[in-house]
Amino acid sequence: WDRVDLRQNVIYLDAEHNKSRQRQSVPLNSTARAALVRRAAFRAAHCPDAAWVFCEKSGPPIQSIRKAFNPACQRAGIR
């Protein structure tokens, strides 16, 4: 969360997090911003001390999407 700036609609990537080894920023479109706002609300409700954007209700980072992928496909009607 310390690299997400919702006021400026940008995510900052430090030098060690990208191939060019230079600090960069990634602009957020409205869909990405809305997703991050929802994650911020989730964090506030379930794990306010978590440092991760994608974390479980108890706070640790999500390690795999496999558990959630199949139920999400079923809800969307995707086989």
C-alpha cells in the first residue's frame, strides 16, 4: 500500500521492482482504481494492519488464486 497513490491515480515501482532498475510509475485507469478502492475497503474491514494489497482476511498475502478461481468462474457462468 505504500506504493499506491489513489489521489494521483498511480502506483510507484521502486528500482528493485522493475527490469530497468529505475523508479517508475504506472497510471491507474478507472477500472484499476475502483478495484484498489474495493481492496482498501476490504483491508479496512478485515485486516487494517496488513501491508499487502491482496491479502487474506487474517492479514497474510494471498499466495495463490487457485482456490478462488474455480468458484469465480462458476459464478460468472464460465466453464
